[in-house]
Amino acid sequence: MSDDLVPGDERIAIPIRATGYFRMHVPDKLPDGPAALLVATHGYRQPPQRMLEYAISVAPEDAIVIAPEGPSAFYGPRVRERAIGRRIDYGWIADPRRPDSEKRNRDLIGQAFDYVEERHAIDPQRTWLRGFSLGVGVAVDFFVQNPERGAGIVGRAGGGPPHGRTAHKALRDRGIFWHTGARDNDYTPEYEQTLLDCFDEAGVHVEALQFDVGHNLLDEVQDAVYAW
């Protein structure tokens, strides 16, 4: 854990242990050999269960699918007058010490990988990471530092951590499928092009598609992702 202090911040950094969570889908019939694995990281406030269900719809039918749960839980918009009716949302929010929270996210995803691999034979050549929105940066950050754990990454309407861009060369022999929205105000086409340029400068080939939609990019890309 970093002990660097933010100016004016006199908090003391101490290491703690915490429990992370993820959801998993195992198909009724697994292949005779190692199985495919899809690791799906949700976006800001996106329910992990929804990400799991969506990831199942775009994964091969015989693939195991897992959806790590962002460790930052908070109350969403009030759905009734009483506080008890408020929804719990999840995120991968970076605190003032961003390296600490990014390491926490990587550890969570890595432990989820380990859990699955201890119970099922997994084919690394059929293992992909898939992120949406904020979850794209989380997936990219994990993958550039652990490229041996997968064959490729699917990024949907998201970005990548600035400190990770120089490490994109680690993905030179991996498959990258990027899809963006022409009317996305959260991750604008201009921002996305900057990120794609970073991949290009690192010698990483990216198959990129742009759709005439906003930020959500759910049903519009489902067929394209499944085919890829």
C-alpha cells in the first residue's frame, strides 16, 4: 500500500484485509477439454448481476462466465421515500491514492481467476476480459499487467488508465475488440480515438467499431461481440 500523502492529507496508510465478491455462471455442459472463460467487469453503478447476464448472452454457450463485483458499494438513487428502499450500487472508484485502489481491483480479479482455475480446467487461448464503461479501464489495467491470463479483451464505451497506456505493448499478440458510441458524452469519440492511437503507437492491433448511439451500447453491439 502506498504511503504517499496527498498535500494537506495527514491520514496514515495501513494495510488491511478485505473480502471481495464475484458472480459465476457454469454451463450445464462443459467441453471435454479446457473450457472458455469470459471475465466481465461492470460499469459505474451497473449491477454486477446485470453484467453477468449480459456477458452470458455474448459468450460461447460452453463458456464459464464470471463477473467481479466492484468493491466500492454505495447507495444509488432513492427508489422510495424511505432510506431502506435505496438501491445499492457498485463501482471501481479510485480514491486519492489511485495506485492503491487499482491494485485492490487487480487483486480481486486475480483471485477470481484463481478460484475458477482451481475448480475447472481453463483454456487461456479462449479466455477473454470484457469491460463496460468504467469497467473497461479496470479490465485493461489488469490485462496489461497479466497478459498471460487471457487471449484478448473487449472494451465497450470505456477507456483505459493513463499509467497503463505505456504498457499496452504487452498486448501486442492479443486480440482487442473496441466498440464506441458516436453520441457518447461520457467517453466521447475524441477520447476514444486518443486511446486507440495509444494502442496503435504501442504496435497493438485493435478491431474498432463505432455505433450511432450514446453511452449504453448494450443491444446494439450484442451480435457483433458474439460473432467476434
